[in-house]
Amino acid sequence: MTATAAGLPGARRLGFPTRFFYGFGSIAFGVKDNGFSYFLGFFYAQVVGLPAATVGLAIMFAFILDAFIDPIIGQLSDNTRSRWGRRHPFMYLSAVPVGASYLLLWNPPKGWEQGALVAYLVAVAILIRTFISCYEIPSAALASELTTDYDERTRLLSWRYLFGWVGGLAMYGLALFVFLKPDAAHPVGQLNPAGYARYGLFAGGLMIFAILVTSIGTHKEIPKLRAPPHARVSLGQLSREMFGTLANRTFLFILSSSFFYAMGIGLGFSINLYFSTYFWEFSSFQIGLFTPSSLAAAILAFAIAPRIAQRFDKKPAAMVLIPLGLLILVAPVILRLMGMFLPNGSAALYPTIWILNVFGVGLGITGSILFTSMIADVVEDSELKTGRRQEGLFFAAAAFINKAVSGMGIFTSGMIISAIHFPKNVKPGEVPPETLRALGLTYLPVQFVLYGLTVLLLMGYRISRSSHEETLRKLAAAADLVVEGEPASTQAKLS
């Protein structure tokens, strides 16, 4: 903790067990997010046989519809009173439904017509994402409750991102090396339908385990967390408070920035398997070996994010790191389109892209950690202005944007695949060169626009280290006035 932060309300350093158990639960979100981003669109288009554009549209619709549930979950958790606090009841109760619904997603009924399969995809996608929200939103809100310290939040969220990436990457590697193995009928492992069923079973079990471990591991922190007001709150009042809180100017800017950032991430993840399989013609084994590359990236981000946050304010650091990470990742595609990169099959091609992936993804994760930490810092800014502390609502709104527009990213990838007439059930090396060129020429401009808007809108975020610490001092002073006998209206406002 910095010297200037010492003594500020709630600005405490957390021990290793708290950081570890808080972060561990994000394995569940990482598994789900990895599956949706890397495999879901590919599975339903290339294996189940639905049109790519239809799959993208179905997933986007499910994301958007489900996203409207998130603010309700956030508001409910903010106002829940129980002997287990505000967040933990939701976390405990979500574990088994999360795992069961994820299993259903990868086991679509056989023999159904196309329209029925699309409806099944939408329904189950909504189901799994709703249940994971019941865990993820209350869990994410704990970051603002456990500590108010500007730097400690970044350290805490670094653990969350580390476990999220470890969980997702471990499941990704298992999928490619263990579950999606080639056989006589399916020489390309990614096209083996039986492997996806086994993957869904194992992944669902892992998600249940992660949620229960983090809920039990952070249970001891419940007495130290904030409790909601004792007064009963009507549905109308909840709605008015929700819209009043979300009108915070700084939050609106970071929320808008998050809109385009999540859309770019969703697009990049969902189309990645097309680039790996067809553009670079990597084998399933080689694609699986990107797992340690991305794991190294997550460890890199875990190590440098807290140090960067201590040396620089979060906003300018994120504005540099996020687009820089994208540029490193797409540089090989740009050079290939210009005829200046290694040919497919070259011995140096795979290790070159592997190393670039470490730094590109690492910088992107670091930027994301800072981004999420900035959202946590809005909580006190809003509390000072409204008298309400609503961590769940802020993280629910961020989740709303991430779900809705990452779905749009997947939809956009489906539209790109459809627009360039990418063939179905085709093997690597059989895609026409002009189709692969169209893939790169369509993908790159879209990403540059999305990431450019991300950085532009982030400029409207106004919270810095010094302003955050000043906000904490004002909140402490206001609380002292209440203790010394301020009117009941002030007491109610600050409760």
C-alpha cells in the first residue's frame, strides 16, 4: 500500500489465501468463456452443420437477451441480506446449474431439423450464461468490497485474470490433446463430434469444483464486507437507483469503451480457429501447443500488471497496452498479406507466431486487468455522489456490455465467414488462396476500428490515483460527520 493510501477507509492489503481463493473461482468463467469464444461457433457451424451466419446470429441473440438479466442479478446481490452476506448465497447456489447447463450445450439432440437446433442453441446458451452470471457478477463485485486500495485492487484482479486464463487454457489444451483427437472417421480432430461431448462433461465438472472452492475459500471474509441498508426497497426504487447510479459520467465512458473492446475480443477469439486451422495450416497438435504460449502470456500479465499500476495511472497504461497487444497479434497477418512473411510449412513460422502470441496476449491481458480495476474504482466515485454503494450493479453493467457485444463479435465473425463464402467441412490446404486473403483483408480493418474506438472513448475516464484517494478521504470525512450526529437524512444517504 502506498504511503498516501495508508489509513484510508477499506484500503487494506489482502493475504495470499484471500487473493488465491478469490481468483480461483474465475477458472469457471475462463472455461465457459474459452469454450464460447474458441469452439462454440466452430462446433455448431462445422460439426453440427448449421450455417455460420445463422450460428453467429443465434449466439449474438442469446448473449443480448441474457445480458439484460445481469443488472437484475447485480442489483439483487447489492440488496441481499443474509447470514452469508450479499454475494455468497448466489455463488453457492449457481455451482451445479452452471456445470449441468454447460454439459447440455455440447450435446445437441441428434436428428433435429435446422430450426429446432438453432432454437436449442439459443435456449441453452441463455441458460448457461444466466447461471454463470449468478456466480460471476457477485464474485466480481467482491473486488471492490475486499479492498478500496488503488493498487491492491489491481493485484487482486491479477489473480482473477490469472486463474481465468489458466482455467480456460487448460481446458483448451485438454480439448485439443485429449478430447478432440483425430480418428479414422475424423482425421481433423476439431471435426470429431464425440470429442465435444466428452469435453462438455469434464468442463462442466471443473466449473462446479471451481465455484465451490472460491465460495468456501472466501467465506471467512463475509464479516468484513459491507451490508446493505436495513430498509425495504421497492422494485420501483431499485429501478430508479439503478438508472441513477449508471448515469455516472466516468462510468458511461468506460462502459462505452468496454462495448467496443469486448466486441473486438469476441471477434478475435471466435475467428482464431479459422486462422490457425486454415490461414496458417497448423495441425490440432500445434494449435494445442498455443496453450503454454497463452499461459506464459497470462503469467506475464500477472507479474507486470500490478507493477505498471504502481508506476503509472491505470487509464494511460491501458490506452497504450490494449492497442499494442492487438498490433503484435495481427502483425503476421498484415505481413503475410503484403507477401513479406514466412510461408506455411516453414520451420520458423510456428515458433515465430508462438512467441508473438506470448507478448501480444500478455499485453492484452494486462490492459484488461487495468480496465477492470478502473471499473472497481468507480464504486467510490459513485458512492460519494449518490450515497449508495453498488458494486454488483457496476460489474453487472460491465458484464451486460461484455456479453452483448462479445456476442456481436461472434456474430461478426460468422458474417465475415459467410461474406467471403468460406467453404464448409473443408480440410486445411483446400481453401482457395483468394478466400484466405479475403479473410485477412476483412478481419483487419474491423479490428482496427473496434480497438480505435476503445482507446478514444477511454479518454473520457476521469479517475486517477490521486482523485481516488481524495474520494476515499471525503467518504471518511462524511462518515465521521454521521457518527458525530448529522441528520437522519444524511445517515440514510450514507448507509
